[in-house]
Amino acid sequence: MSNSIGRLIATFVVLITASPLCSSNIIVTPFIGYSIGGTAADGENKTYDISPSSNLALAVEFPILNGRIGAFYSQQNSSLDTLNLDSQIQYLQLQSSAEYQVANKTVAYIGAGLGASHISADWTKSQTGFAASIFGGIEYQLVPHLFLNGQARWQGTVVSNESISVCNLPTNDQSCFIGFNTQWMNQFQTNIGVSIKF
């Protein structure tokens, strides 16, 4: 993990634990999910999608009023379609959500997050940028302190579209130069996990 992501984690921990509105309860939710979205282009404007792939995520939250506040981290390991150039996309965000009781043992929630992304890949320079998310989901109580949690999430981040050469030898062939084709990347996640309330 990059030093930038490490500093963000430390900042979020301080912000969360210092909040006077948080109770002593803590909610930890490991997720497994699936991410899609993100496109690169070469110097000839041929585009390549970041291959949809699985992701792992972790939310650490505290109850606050009629919702929650906490931190969300996710990581997706993928590659560019057809080129097999690896990429890793990480998000770390401070998020909050509002909860609504919809049935016995079932709660719906909607929320938003702000933070940063870190992207390292064979086809672009390592970079950290501003990121935001909007998410919603449903949580169902299995037993006391244990809940099944499903959510859908949009994540967007600022990226650099500076191209780098992916060819082994120096060349002016424009198909060798690849980078993000915009300065903003949208991704969508579906996640399922188990929330443990301490």
C-alpha cells in the first residue's frame, strides 16, 4: 500500500475515534464483490477496458444518530482487455450513511463517501487522486450481532491521462503509448458481506 493511502488510514482513524457523536459500538464488515468500469486508450485512440473482476473490501463504522460514520477500503486487481497488462485500484474513503427500517430484522441504507484512490498498473504511472462514492444497500439480521449485508456502489476518481510506453524497445509507434482516456474514471461495485457489531 502506498504511503499516501497509509496516511489517509491514520487520518480517518483519528477523525472517527475523536467524534463525540459516536457510541462505543463498532461495526466491522468484510465484503467480497465485483467491480466494472474504467477505460484506457493508446496513441491511435484505440480503447481498452479494465477487465471486470472481483474485489475485496472492508468497512469499519460506528453508529451515529440514525445512521453510521466510518471508513471504507476496497481493492481490485485486474488487467486491460486483450493486452493482459496488470492494474491494481484501491479506494479509501470516509463515509456516512442513513438507515431506514423496512421490515423486521431488515434495514435499508444510503450513503456517500469522500477520500482517495491509488492506482498502480503496468500501463500508467502510479497515481493517487481524489475519489467519491454513492452507495446503498440492505442489511438483514441473522443472529444477534451478526448481519448479512449487500450493497451497490458507484465510485469515481480523478486520474491522470498521461500516456506511457508499454513496449520493450524505444519506439515512436503510437499504439505503444497507453493511458487513461479521460481525467475522471467511473466504476461500479456490487458487494456482499457479513457485518459484525461489537
